[in-house]
Amino acid sequence: MPELPVVFEVGSMIALVAILLADLLIVARRPHVPTLRESGVWVGIYVGLALIFAVLMLVFAGGDSAGQFLAGWLTEYSLSIDNLFVFVIIMARFSVPKKIQQEVLLLGIIIALVLRGIFILVGAQLIENFSWIFYIFGAWLIWTAIQQLRGEDEDEQKDTFIVRLLRRRVRLTDTYDGMKFRTHHDGVRHFTPLLIVLIAIGTTDLLFALDSIPAIFGITESPFIVFTANVFALMGLRQLYFLLGGLLERLVYLKYGIAVILAFIGVKLVLHALHDNELPFLNGGHHIEWAPEINTWVSLLVIVAAMAVSTLASLVRMRGETPAAADAVTADDTAADDAAIDDDRADQDRADQDRARTSD
């Protein structure tokens, strides 16, 4: 596989940072709750940017690199659906006002990208120095796929250790003050829940990266492709949150598609480790020739098929629901939106009162 020019890699990183900063400035200047149409347009823009990047990879490094990027990006994009479930839980648990949810998600995603970047560099070094690490990665993904099928996701709803520590050690208020991390409460400076929310999003995403990063290393060993696939997948996550928010719980078969992807890549990693075996107690430390190498395009086909089948099956089941059930879901969503708006107003009133008391 031809190496990418350094100029292309550096230019890509600069362009991605510029896109993230521009996105942050746009959201910060006009905080609002995006409509479904607006969210759909932005999702389309980010998908389009990822496809353009794949074409550039094809031009500069050939079809194999482009295929690895596409397979990696689709893997990260599909596995990030689990992140959305957790983001919904975090936003609800900490009563994040709807008006600032865009900024909160974007800042959380930037934190997540920094943490993932560190994780990717560590993973690349492990792979370079210890090829047997693929056995561990593969076994971990297969185990995670089994857990996914069994529906064991209780840990997703628990606070991480860092969040629990901050709750005990830091003076916190229950009310938000826009996007401020600190505010006056009864004349005393307190941290707002925003601090906890951002840390919760960043650290929880890192826990999910324990699955997704080994998965994408099963497709490519290039740290650059791994990181850019993560960036493009996470950049569109904020818009997906608003686009799919109400539908997530109704995509009931999606977890099976994700489990298939994890299991497939886990098996692929184990086969790759066997093919390049260096463990002395297996085949005398020699390569195991019967273990096949699964190419990138087969991986891409399996990933697309798993997500397409699970999504279509969920949509078919949704269409088969009774009108009464659909109306009940719509009514619940409307009531939740109304309650969230009322909570936003109440939070703003309390913040205004605190500032007034402080100025007096």
C-alpha cells in the first residue's frame, strides 16, 4: 500500500481542525435547537465531506487506502450509534437546557477526539511492538459482541469514576448559566453542571473507544486513517443526535447489526494474528498459513450489509406498530419537549435571580 504524502496528512489535519473550529463558532454565535431539516442537511454535508476525503485518498494513495478509510469510517459511524444512546441519557440526567445542547455536544466531541487521538497513538505503538496484541483485540471484540446481543448495557447509565469524584470534591450548583462553567449561587462561586456533563461525555466516549478503536485497527494499521475515520464519524454525531433522538429507542434491531460488525472484525483480527503468528507456543512461532486474510472490500461489504439489514428490519417493525402506539410515542415526545422548554426557562430565571442577588 503506497504511503500518503506528508503534505496531504498535514493539510488534512489543518483542514479538519479548521472545520471543527468553524462549526464551534457557528454554534456559539447562534445557540438554538436545530430543526429536523437543518440536522438532516448537516448530516448530509458531513457524509459528503467524508466521501470527498475518500476520493482524495484514492487519488493520493490508491484504492486500498480509500477502501480502508471507508470501512473504518462506516465502522466508527455505526458503532457511534451507541454513543447517541448514552448522550441522550446524559442530557436527560443532568437536565441540559435544549438551547445549549448543540454547544455541549460539540465541546464534548472535541474532548473525545483529543482522548481518542492519544488512545490511537498508544494502540499503534502496541501493534508495532507486540503483534500478538491482535489476539487480545479480537477476543475483546468478540466478547463485546456477545454482551451486545445479551443487552448488558447497565454500565452505560452509571457515572464514570471521574464524574463521581468531581461530585464529591467540587462545589456544584444545580442550575445552568448558559455555557458558563462557574456562576454565583447564594453569593458564592460554584461550578455549573456543565463541567460534569462535558467530562461525562468525554470519558464515556473513551469507554466506547475501547471497542471501536480495536475494531478499526482490525481494518487498517495506519494511525492516520484510524484518526481521520474517527474525526469524520464523530463530526456528524451532533447532528445525528437531533435527527435521530426520538427514533433511537425504536431502532430495536440495531444492536444486532452492531454485534455482527464487532464479531466479524474480532474474528478478522484473530485470523490476522494467526496468519502472522509469532507466539512460540503456537505452531512453533511460525505463521499459520491456513488462516485466511480477509480483505478490506469484504469487510466493507459486511459492515454495510449488517447496518442496512438491522436498520431496515427496525423500520419494518416500526411500520407494523399500531397507530395507537405511534400516537403514544408522539405524545410522549411532545410532552418531553414541552417539559424541557419549561425547565430551560426555570433554569434561566434562577440564574438571573442569582446574578441579581450578587450585584445587590
